[in-house]
Amino acid sequence: MPAPSIVSPIVNPATPYLSVVIPVYNEQDNLRPLFDRLTRVMDDCGHSYEIIFTNDGSKDKSSEILRELHKARPKQVRVIEFNRNYGQHMAIMAAFERARGEYIINLDADMQNPPEEIPKLIEKINAGHDVVNSFRMDRQDSWFRNNISRFANKVRYLISGIQVADMGCMLRAYHKDIAKQITQSQEASTFITLLAQMYAANPAEVGVKHAAREAGKSNYNLYKLLRYNFDMMTSVSIVPLQLFTIIGMAVSALSGLLVAYMLLRRLIIGPEAEGLFTLFAIAFFLMGVIITGLGIVGEYVGRIYQTVRARPRYSIKTIHEDI
């Protein structure tokens, strides 16, 4: 397997202008090609930079490859090793807390957002924007995933009121002050994109290319995507609780009307067995509404429990750096 390419970089290890943070989970086939392409782009950008990889408990050879990349450019490449898998956002948070750049650029390791698109974000940074979001043009995912994402984006906007064209695109740039505010948020579920948009004073968006995954497979299945989106919506708003309260009041009103109707039938027509199964169906429906409501309340109670126990959000096994 070829060694990473090494060219003359622009290096200012003490205070780099840019920090590129990359969460890694089982990406052994993508890391070397990503490193070659990314370093070529960053060497040509005209700014000093560092690259921070966070190995999020990978079970393949990602850890070994990341150590090799660090040895190739010890002054620029830093590697954070988690002791197990904590999730993409925790991996990014760990890098945010240790980034030294004036601006921080987040990039996924799968290369579906090509590193060659980073100059578009740098241009917006240089124009004075403190957060630069991106949206995928001509997205190369399946029809099902594309439409699920569009639907989730609309629902998130209705619930949170935060408008971001493409919430799932992780190629983004943040000023160091925004990143600091994000890391200081003591929340059980931390969603970087939403928090950054809440804290930003002058955000911007830019369209970026999107490529099909070249190697490996996505770590998100349908359950994880649904779980991720539900966590996100309940972490930034109490609208689901308020919506369920409204539904509960409406169902209670309709139930009261039904009881009045059945009482009148009893007084006018007399005892009858007809409609018994309809009553069973209504009772089961109401029980379903109650159970759903308990589930939503339980989600919020669970977040309170996770927050008050104040456990560390992740545990670092080791850090490879040469500063």
C-alpha cells in the first residue's frame, strides 16, 4: 500500500489559521486517499493549518493508518483515540476542544464531500462569516435516503425554527468562538449544526459537490437515522410535548362528545349491543395515544437524567501529537 504523499506544507504549528477536524469510524480504505487529496488542497490554500483525526473506536485498521499519517506530518497531523465508539458528534466535539485554529473546518472521512470543495468555505470565512454551512448539490445517495433527509429537514425546521438547507451535510466551517460555545454546552445530546446556527451572528451557506462513497459502507442504517433525527428534534425544542398536549386536548374533547352521544342513544333507544367493537377500537386508539405521550415525556425525562448525572461525554485513550 503506497505511503502518504508528503509535499512542502505551510506550517505554523503554534497558531495555525485553519484546523480541519475529521471523525473516523471504520474508514481504513478511505484514509490514505483522503489524506493525499486533503493535504494537496490545504497546501495550496495559502494558510497555515493542522489536521485533527478523531478515531471513534474503529474496529478495523483505521487506528494503525492514522498513526502512520501522524508520523508522515507530525507537526500538522494530530490523532485523538477514543477508548470506544461514542458517535460522530462526540468525535467532532473532542477535536473542537483541542483545535488551535482561528477557524475550524469539519469534514467527514468518507470523501462524499470532496476535500477540493474546502476553498469555497475558506472564501466565505475570509468574507467575515462566523459559520459557513454547506448543502449538497446533485446528491449521490439513494432515492430513499434523499427523500428521508428532505422530510427530516422540513420537520426539524417546523419544530426548531432553525433554517439550514442541508442539516446532514457535515462539511462546515466555524469560527473558534462558535466552536468554544458549542463545547461549553452541557447537553446530553449535542448537535453541532443546530447549536452553531443558534450561536452564529453572520452565518452563510454554500453549495458543494457530492460524490458516491468510494470505499466502505455507511455507518447509518434506518434505525440510526430515525434515532438521530428524533434525538435532534427533542434536544432543541419542546414542540413535540406542546404538540402532544394539543392532540390530547383534542382527543379528550372528541371523547367527551362521543360519551354524550352514547348517553343520548342509551336514553332514547335503550340498551343495545351494536357498536361494541367500535367502542373497543376507540379504547385501543386512546390507549395508543396515552402510550405515545408517555414515550415522548420519557424522552425528555431521559435527557434530564443524562444531564444531571454529569458523566463525561467521552473518554480518550491516547492522543498522538508533536507540538
